[in-house]
Amino acid sequence: MTMRAIIAAFLLLAALPAAACTTFCLKDASGLVFGRNYDYDFGDALVLVNARGVAKTSLLDGNPARWVSAYGSVTFNQYGKDSPSGGVNEKGLVVEMMMLDDTRFPPPDKRPVVGALEFIQYLLDNAGDVEDAVVQAGQVRIATRTPVHFLLADRAGHAAAIEFLRERMVVRRGDTLPDCALANSTYPQSQAYASKSPVSLDVMPRGEAGSLERYARAARAVRTTKAPSVEKSFAILDDVVQNNTHWQIVYDLPRATIHYRTAANRAVRTLDLARMDFACRHGGRMLDVDAGRGDVTHALLPYAPEANERQMLVAFAKSPHFAMPAHLVRAEAAQVETRRCVAAG
């Protein structure tokens, strides 16, 4: 068995620990602002600027998906380049994931396969908006066991929730997504709970709200917020914060900016997509998720493979349920570095 096959088998059979988290969209005539809390056991990560025009092959074996990135993106990565927890591309498409124990992915068929985190990068690389992303999502199969669902939004103000329930991909948008929010229960379960408007939501101590309570709080804010803003989004994120919330991220899609703070660095940092160069020939950029303050667009460093490998070693060593052996982590990191530019720009 080749080293690639060994890595693929390990990824396929093991269930990466999934993030809890809360996400939501605030929207008015001026556009859409997207907020997310990342609740997890540790917060070490890299912010990566990913280039367009890169030929990629899934790390999974057998029938791996193959594609060339049509769009550049900015992602938050713990488990290595091209396996993000979420991010936004240069067209203004946001893809974020949350844990969902009810997830049951469809069985393999003739479609090519990706991992659950690769699925996020696949959509960011290939889709310019939510409509396109839904189409792209149906063209691959997720073949790893990480139980997650996804909330998507785009610059035009469209949003969608993608869940995999009873081995079917279920997409909710428009009238079937009345409140643009998601936590760690299925959307129908969340909506049913929120409709009860429990008084306890107003007295629940910070850091102790469960999935349904967090969803209800976020959904109520979505319904009552008249003027979306970055500041209001951070206030909502604070309202649903958990004791293990490590990142708070706000995507201001009309202004093409990302604002975030972390448990280790409470200063809000900003990244400006309009000032980034996604050309493949420049090799991408990176920044430690806890570094800097204020506008950190200028502080992005050239992407370094050794930094990616180091982050992966830290993440897999700290993972509470899944510790990949160090030699396989290094081999996976090396495999990602074989991807090359195939398009000009």
C-alpha cells in the first residue's frame, strides 16, 4: 500500500472531532453580514490566503475529486492547507461548518469523493455564489465520518443550509430557511424549539446555552435586527458564546472584509479582500490566527510549507478523539505541497 493510500485510509475511517459553533446571517437592502463562533477544544490555527489556478486532488483514495481552483479565498485552518473549518472566497461566498450528530452522508456512488473539510475548500474554489455552491455540492460525495452541516451565504444576500440527513443531501434556502442561523441541531429541530420563544433564553448564563438555546437566540436576533453591522454581529456572537469559544468571525460581504478576534487575542483584526492578491504565481499568504491587531492585511506573510506542517502536527496532537501519527501528518502535509499552478494570474 502506498503512503497516499495509507493516509487516505486513515482519514476515511477516523472521525475528526467536529466543532460545535453557532452561525447566522444579518441582511437588509445593503447586503449581508455573516457571523460565526467556533467552539472547540483548542484554537491554534492559521489564516490562509489560497490562490486561484491551483490543480488539486482530494487526499482520499479510490475516486478522489480533482479540480482547479477558479477563485481565491481566505480560510481558517487547523488541520492543514485545503482542509479549513470555514472561510470566504473573492466572489463573496462564505462556507462555514458546525457539528451535527444526526449527520448521515449518502453512500458512495460514481461521484468523486472529498473529505468533510476538503468539501469546504472545494466549494470556495469552485463556486461564485450560493446557487453555484449547491450545484457543486451535488457533484461530489463526502467520504469521511466527520458529522457536520453547513451554512452558506453570498454577496448578493442569498443563503443556504446544507445538511446530510438519512443519507440524503437536504438544502434549505429562501422560504425553507426563514431564519438564517444554524447551531448543532437539525434545522427543523432548531426552528421548532425557537418557535416556543422560551423565557429562559433571557436568563441563561453565558457559556452554558445548549445548541437549541443558542440557535433560538441567534434566530431571534436575525428577526429583530434592522441594520446589520459588524458591531451588532459581534454582540450576537457574545450572546451565544461558550466556555470553549476560540474564534469569533464576522464576514462583512458588502465591504469584502473579514473581522475576527480569538480567545487568546481579544483585539478585533480586519482583513480586506480587495487588497489581496490571489494570483497563483505569488504562492499564497498566511498569518497565525492569534497574531496582530487592527487591520492585519499588511501583516500577512508568504505561505510557508513548514508552518503548515507545524500547525497540522499541533492540531492532530491536541485533537481529543483523533490523533494521527506524526509520520502520517508529515506525509499528508507533503502531499498537499505537490499541488501546482496550472492557470495564469
